[in-house]
Amino acid sequence: MTIGALLFSLCAPMSVANADEAADTLTMESYVQPLNADPLTAADVAGANGIARLRAMQTDEALSAVLPHEVIGEARSAAPRATETSAQPPMPAPAAPEADGVNAAAISLPEPPHTMTLSECVGQLGTKQFYVKSRYAVCSGRQFGQIWYSNGRVVGKSHFNVVVIGTIPKNSRDMTATYHYTDFTATGTNAAPAMGITTSASIPKSWPSTAGILKGGTLPSTKKWAELVSGLTIKHTITALSGQPGTLGSTRMISAIYQPNIKLIAPPGWGAEPFTGGDIFMFPPRWDEAGYLPSHTAGGAAVFSILPTLTYSTAASAPEREVALHIKKAFTTPHLTMPPLATKRLAGQHTDEPLTRLYHDSERRNKNRSRALWNCVKHFRPNYPQNGKECDEFPFAATYQGAAASEHDPLQDARNFSVLPIDAESNGAGGILLGQFYDLNRLIDGPDDGFLVKIT
């Protein structure tokens, strides 16, 4: 059916209703639910119980905007997080060297994705509320449903989806939110084509609160269903200019919460009490000018404050294979690693226990390495030290959770880490990949950022 024929079929019943039932009380009730949920049926919303159910959904879904489960930094405590982990793409394995030996040119992590298509987002979301493709590309969506009543009796239904894709170009301070409106469906007697859909967005919180964040684009924007059904998209960009005060000293970090908002405007002649939309979800952009990260001389860049994941492979061809095998053992059977500790539990596996980068305190990094080396000698003598082997430690020495963490945290057991002598080239490859990962994902020093480790 063409768009014109569809609109005619949706509007035609209204002309009959207006002519024959001019005194009827016409109302439109709305609800919000997950993107891929089944729309409510007429039986679901019939009578007083149906309306009560709608009102409950309005409170539970539309008014409970949340952040991705993997959010990190200031935003983490500023709003509720999704209770389930976000959908994520398969993590690509690092490229294997083409010749013998290990060097930075032979081993490389791919550039994290900075773009996302609508079909990719919708396909990945499934039952998840967020899809995190990378620290530079995230998306979420909601289904907006409408029930059309005449004198309290259900006479029609309609619904549409709103999908928002947030992207940040490489080495850029611009975050762009692209709004897509899809899956327009209407049945029965309704006035859906004449319903107004207002799209807006706010920044309810920022750190520091005085940060200047510029907005660009066409929001707020009010369009009718009949306009958006053609595939129209709306773009909105926010930018925190470089050079202004931030947090963490010279890092000049600025964090914020970006919150899309959808409101519905009932067509003429239809009431819409008491709910017409609301805040639906949040994205957590962040800007920095850290001198030890790429683009610092050009004013820094932006990411989403979401935990990235470093992937190491145990494949026979993977240059970091022995590092990956060590970490796998440390995660799965930590009590069998050295130094011995029955209650050993290592960070980096779960969103609530991420690893955090240690950059500024070189003395602490050296202590991490010294303690790891001492334990390798103690627990693996006489087979260590020997030619071709190096002491590999996990958590990494370049994290706050390294081997000397107990000197700074009285609650940390002094043996809560793992060491293992491994092939020197594999150890070097793991270190090269870790350094690249830090740069590619703009990991900053300290507890306001973090990352996870995954073994494939």
C-alpha cells in the first residue's frame, strides 16, 4: 500500500465518526515500552482495567529513563543504570604478525567503530535496551503506542518506534544524535496521521556544572506522524569546547548526560490525559584534553563514558596467546594461580569491578612490576628466571589494581594478583596491544574511567 493510500485508510474512518457521532468523547492514551516488544492488543487495554494498565506502564516505562549498564565516571551515580548489559558486537581479534618477532608495526588493534546504521542498531538491540558498538557509537530505542477510545471503548490502535544513534567521529569533540522514526502502524478508527510528535533533548547534568556545552541542529522539533512516516531523520549535535575548565586538572575532563525526550500532541478533537510522552533513555558523553592521549594538541576529543573491553585471544596464531591463557586461568581458577590465595578475585571481569588505568604515578607502576617479579622468582624457582621467559602479571602493572595495590588499599589482600613466567615475545605483544587499547579508547588515569578484559 502506498503512503497516500495508507493515510487515506487511516483518516477515512474519522470522517464517518465525526459525521455520525459528533457528541462522542474521543481520547488518546499513550504508552512506552521496549523497542521490540509486541504492541498491546485491544483486549489488553479494554475497559477500566485496560486504562489502569496503561497508566501503570506510563509510570514504569516512560518515566524511568536510564543509562547504559556499562556507564563509568560521574554519570554512573547520577541516574539509574539499565539492569542488563548492553548488546555488543563480536570483538575482533588483533592482527597477527606477518613475520617472526614482535614489534609495534606487526601487532595492531583495529580502530573502534565511529558509525552505525539504523538496521545494525535495530538488529543488535533485540531484547536489550542499549547497543554499544564502541565508545564512539551507541544506540537505543523505544516503542510509542497509542490507544484510541470513543466513549471509553477501544476503537483503534497505533504505534511507532523512535531509535536514537549516538556517534562521535575520530578525534572529534562533536557528539551527534540521529533520530529515526520507524514502524508506523495504525488500525481501526484513529487520527494518528494528524498526531504531533515533538522531539527534544536536554543536558540535565554536567560535570563541572558550569561547563559550556553547545547545541546544534533542529531540536526541539514538532512534526506530524504524516511527515515522519516518510523516513525523515533529525540530527542534534552537542559539543563541549576545548580550553574551558574541567575536572582532573590539565585533563580538563567534562562529563554530561544527554537525554532525548518525546512528547505526543493529540489531534484536534481528541483528548490526551494524563500522559503524552517523556524522557526515554540517556547517553553519557565525555570530553578530555589529556596530554598523554591522541589529539591533545588539537583540543582533545570525546567518547561515551562507557566501559570498553580489551580482547586477548588464545588462538594459536595470536601473538599474545600466552598472556591470554594466563588471564583466562586467573579469571576461571584464580585460587590455582601464584601467589596462592583461596579467596582470590581479580578485577576486570564485571562492570562493577573494572580495571582502571594507572598513568601519572610511575613509582606505583614500578612497585607493581617489582612485586610481580619478586613473586615470579619466589614461586617458580628454579625454572625462573631463564632465557626467553618474562614475568607476566595480572592485573596489569599499568592499572591501579596491580600487584602493589594492597599498599594503597587496606582492604586489599597482598596476594590478590597473579604472576606467571611466559614467553617474552607474547608478553611484549600483550603490552603493545594494551598501550594501543588505551590510546584508541581514550582511557584516562584514575577511577573516573575503566575497562574490562575478555578472553576469546
